[in-house]
Amino acid sequence: MADEYAAVKRGKLILKGDKKNCLYFRSKKRKHKKSDKPEDSKIDEDSVKHGGWWKVTKIEELSGSICIEFGNNAYVSALDNGLFTVGAPHGDGEGPSPEEIFTAFPAGDNKFALKSGYGKYLGVSNDGVVIGRSDAVGAMEQWEPVFQDDQSAILSSLHKFMSVQPEDDSLVAQTPTAGDHELCTIRSNKPRETNKVVVPEEEQADLAEVEVNYVKKFQKFQDKKLRVNESGVSELKRAKMDGNLHETLLDRRSKMKADRYCK
């Protein structure tokens, strides 16, 4: 089967039932060791446990290759008859198999579409069975992710949540509320976006030129002559190291009466 894959309203989550005795969603307490490392350098242990596939928490992250996890390391798997099931659980450190990987596409406001490795879009039949037999995205092939309290579920166009039938592990969307069998984890393996620091155009130079650039930007003189503080750049270097460069530049412009926003 793997060879065939080689070609390959943001609403409130309404919870029901008690999760304590649920086979698929039994929670485990995790102990976190204290670390002296900065927050952004911590290892995502959950991602490592799932072979590098990290947890999607917002719709903006829903694009490209994804998998849908129900329970613990068990993923939705496509069958060659256009139906879906949940595959056998994987071991720690293993990601999904090829038939368990889908491609996500934006499909309108807070909606997304899914294509299986067979090249068919996932939809839902009138009786709530999840099927993948469409060559195009219509109303029935649009899904809405719902995120709340670190949990997620997937809502069909019929306003029923995707879930797993305990009897035969088949995939359906037949329940209007999200209980234990409807809770899932959507995972992605694409590179995560990092918070890039954008350097203003005025600061893309040495400190002497940076000050000139800001004076040009904010100066307001009747004679149109450029006036720059003559104290040198040593003060600016210290200010940059202390993280108050902008305040220092403003103060220097103020002393030269070169900033229209200063008295």
C-alpha cells in the first residue's frame, strides 16, 4: 500500500462525557525536569515522541503534510476503497506511515480541505461516513478545526465532529458535540515559523549613519539643514548594548531640536 503513496466557525468546543474511563483519550501526567536553558531552546518532547510531527494549535498552521492522531500514536489511515480507519499505534519516536499522511489546503474562512495519498479529497456522506473519493473540493469536502483548552476536534460541513467508531475503528462524522472519541491531535512536520526580528531600514547601517537616517526621517527645519548631535557614537554603542538605542537617539535629536515630536 505504501508504494501507491509514493506518487502522491472558529467555534467553541462543546465537550461531553467524562474522559476518565475513555480508552482512546486516557491522559497521562508528565513530569517536566527543570532546565536552565532559555524558553525558546527547550526540546519539544511531544514532537520527538511522534517522529518530529508537532501539534497544530491554530488554523494558520494547517497546510502541507499533516496527520490526524486519535488516541496515543495512532493515526487516521486511508484505504484504497475511499474509506478511512485508524491504524495500529506506532512506537515512540515514529511518525505516521505514508497512508496516514494527508495534504491540507486552505478552503475559505476558517476552513481547510484534506487530500489523501490516493489524490482524493476527504468529504462526508449524508449519513456521516468520512469518504475520500472526490477529485475536487466542494461544500462536503470542507472541514473546520476547533481549538480550545489545548484540545482540538474537526467539524464537518454537516456540523458533526470527526470521530472513530469504537466497534470497527472506522472514521465518521456523526456527533454534534465533541466528546472523548471526537478529540484528536492534528500534527504537521513542516518547518516551524520562528519569530524573526525585523530590522528597520533606518538601522541597516553603522550607528553614525543610523542617527543621520533618523534625523532625516524626523527633522523639521525651515532652513532644511541637517543637524546631528556631535557627541559621537560611543554613547550610541552603550545604548545599543543596554537595549535603549531608540530612547537615546530621541534624546539626542531632542537636544538638537531636530525631531518634530519633541518639545
